[in-house]
Amino acid sequence: MKLTLKIWRQKDANSKGKMMDYAIDGIDGDMSFLEMMDVLNENLNNKGEEPVEFDHDCREGICGSCSLQINGEPHGPDRLVTTCQLHMRKFNDGDTITIEPFRAKAFPVIKDLIVDRTAFDRIQQAGGYISVNTSGNTQDANSIPIDKHDADDAFYSAACIGCGACVAACKNASAMLFTSAKISQYALLPQGQVEAVDRVQNMVRQMDLEGFGNCTNTGACEIECPKGISLENIARMNREYLSASVKG
Amino acid sequence: MSGLLTSSIARKVVMALSGIFLVFFLGQHFVINITSVIAPNTFNSWSHFMGYNPLVQYLLQPILIAGVVVHFAMGIALEIQNTRARTVKYAKYKGSANASWISRNMIITGLVVLAFLGLHMYDFWIHEMAYKYIEANPEDPTRYYEETVEKFEPLVRTVIYVASFGLLALHLLHGFASSFQTMGINNKYSPAIQTFTKIYAIGIPLGFAFIAIYHHLNPITH
């Protein structure tokens, strides 16, 4: 497979970036997108040029490290997969592929295709936790009865890997799907009730402080999320927030 | 409680509540207007009631104007904030791959509806205010039907009204159901809300367009 790659190159956070064209040949359809990027970087290395920097870690769709806006969509044209699970068979010989970093004011570019997603960490730190007494007499988790549907829904919310595709896909660069998933995974469980009021208020406050946009319910985040996190989470977050504002 | 007034969610809820209020006002407006086609005398008496009842004039009318102002002002403020959330645009952005055109362009359909409201206020409300308070004309409960039909004599105005109703339909198609999601309602009733939204969002503007076209085609001959 022979491809033309249009890639965002940016030396560092303070430099001005630009799109650059690269021709690449010998790409197999069974390669993952990141393996194709590896081939490109090997070629660049061999020519003595600076390789393209991009985030990756597990390459199994679990860690949430890989990102990339591919042909205008986060994680590319496939559904329910991260970039590392995207295969080159989704493209055709002779295609031109545009590769950009996730764009949001709250996700500043560090270098090339790598963006700073620590805004998500700060939202999580603002309230995405529960207090557990670990003094030696910890209660057996299985002794707390939890409705099967609530347990399932909490699990689906907790499946969010925090990759940032929701922000990248949203026309408003909103982080409400991520924030709502992280709130929901606790809101549905008895362990999450102790800090429920503070959690939703603090996490939403932090989300706003980071400079993300507002959700306008286009649903793009849900479609592009590699873990299929549902918009129901945003509705739940809004309910939790309104309820917490009245209580607290 | 302070966060409730300034947070992103609060702003969205204000948009949703003012939007739902306007949606129901639209339904009430349509019920009155359709009588101009099927029962002109009823149209005259209802219009007169709306124009002279103190409760409508001094309480409901200011609430309605406030609802319109809040909805549009908040919509524009949110749009500015959303634009600022992505300072560097994508070289390639495939919005159509994951969201409808309607949901991505509420600001466009909204601004067209706002422009239409300006024309509509000029056509009817300003005329009414001048008639009552500047010219100080006496009450005439029989004038409304003729005045309304006359407005639709020019083809240009009828076309502008019908086109605006089309864009209003697009705005409602996303906005109405979306309001419920914003207020935290996403449950087993959501499919029914979606269905009602489609019927209402297409039906009401279609009805308004029918009234405009009907009066254009059936002018009053003296």
C-alpha cells in the first residue's frame, strides 16, 4: 500500500506548527496504524530526519495513551477502537491520510502529535475518588448488596480510558462525556455516596476551569468514543449536579 | 449554590428551560393563528383578548420577551465560549461522520430565527404598540383578521416567513429533545420524547407555513 501522509509537525509547545507531507510505501493492510507510524519514523531516522512524535503505550486499546485525529476523526474511521487498534486495511492504496493532534485549548500541543492531557488528571483529582478506611477492619466489598443494573452501568462508565477522543470529536471541545463517566462510576455505587455532593461540584468546577467547551448534545463524543461511553452519563452528571447544587 | 449560577451545566439548563418555554409558547401561538383559517371571528376575539388582557399584556408578555432574550443571549454567549475552547482548528474535521448537520449548526438556525423574529416583531408587535399607545386608537375587536391576511399579500414576505419556519423546524428538531437530555432526562421515556419532538418540530412550523401560504393565496377582496 502506497500512501501520502499529511502530518502536523510542531517543534515544541511554543513553536508554530504546520502540516507536512510524507510519502510512504510498503504498508500492509494487517499493520496497525501505529505500526505504520513506526515504519514512517524508521524511514525518517534512516534519512537523518526528526521522527514524528506520538503518544502510545499498551497498544492493546486499554491504556488510553494513543490519540491522533485521523482524516478528521479521533482514532480514525473505525468505531469502538483506539488508534493502536485501527488497521491499515481501513485505508486504500493511494490514499492521502491527514494526521493531527487532538485539538482543544485545554489540550495544548507538546510536540508534533503529542498533547498535554493532564487537564483530565486534574478533573479526576478534583473528586474522582472515594474514601476507604484501610485501617485493618475493611468491610468485605461483597457484603454490600448492589443492584445488578447499577453495577453494570457503573462498570460501563468506568470503562472510560480517558483518551480524550470525546473532546477531540466535539465541535465545542467539551469534556462532559469524560467528566460524566468519571462521576457516574461512583454515583451509581453505595461507596460513592459519601462524597457525592462535593464530587460532582468539584469535578464540574475543575472541568470549567480547564477551558473546555459546553456540550450541545450533538452526540459526536459517544460515536467516537473507543469504549462506547454513553450520553446517559452526561444526563446523570447534570442530574447529580443540579441535585448537589440544591443540597450543598 | 454559587456554582449553580455560573457553571457550564447551569448555562445549559438555562438554555434548555428557556427553550422549552418558547416551544410551548409556539404551540399556543399556533392554536390561535390556525383559527384565522378555520374561524376568523374566533381569531378576532382571541387576538383581542391577547392584546388587551392586563395579565397577558403586563405579566405574560414581559415573561415571553425575557424568555426570548435569555435564550438568544445565552446561546450566543455559549457559542463564543465554545469557539474559544478550540483556538487552533483542525486542518480536516469530519463533523458529518458523527453528528447531524442540524445539531452542529444550531447557532445558524438560531440566528436565522432571531432575524425572523425581528421582522415578525416589526410586522405585528410594533404595529400593535403604535396602534394602541402612540396613535391611541379605540379598541376594535374585529380588525385582527384583516390585518393579518393583508400582511401575507406580498409574495416576498410569505416566502421569507415560510423559509424561516423551515429553519425553525430544523432548530426544534435538535433543540427540543436535547433540552430534556440537558436537564438530566435520559431514560425509558427518551424514545417517546424523540418521537414527540419530531412530530412537534415538523408539525408546528408546517402549520405556520400553511397559514402564511393560505392567506397569501386567499387575499381579502374589498
